[in-house]
Amino acid sequence: MEIIFSNKKLRKIANDDRKMLKELGATRAKLFKRRLNQLSAAETLEDVRALPENYHELTENRKEQWACDLDQSYRLVFTPQERLIPTNKDGGYCWLEISGIEIIEIINHS
């Protein structure tokens, strides 16, 4: 799956192991790198849906965003690259048709 980043800072963190370690700490950096590898290896978002890292759709004011767990109460938040997010006949999102994401933030959701 194609991965882009919403800002320069996130892109730099993702592409520089030393910066990643400095900004995120050892545990969170390791998990962030693992999530990026999982997403990169996937053909579509459906490929990561059942992983134990809890890839899930967000709701309310974060509708059209997805997240997965990092450590403690931190999560990685992203959106599909598709301008119109594919939906099924019931109005749910078609994870199978989402083949690119934009990482928008790492957030403490507690």
C-alpha cells in the first residue's frame, strides 16, 4: 500500500531511525516502524484489518479517519488517499478498495 505523510515532521520521523528514536522513544519507535511495515506490505487496508494491532475506523468528529494502536494510549491516525472513500451498499467503508493512506498524526487518545 502507498503511504504518504501529512507533514514534513512525520515524514522525517518515519525515514530517519535516529530521529524516530529521539522523538518517539524506543518502544513507540519500534511499534511505529512495525505499523509502517505492515501497512506498506499490505495491498489494501483489508489486509491489516484482522491484525492484533486493532486497525479500526474512527467515529464522530474523526469520521473518515482510521487508527491502529501503538503503545499505552498512543495510536497512529491515518486517512485513505482516495478522494471519495469507497463505500458498500450499506454505507460502510470498503476496506478492500483502499490502497493508499496518509498518516496524519501520532496521538495520545486518553
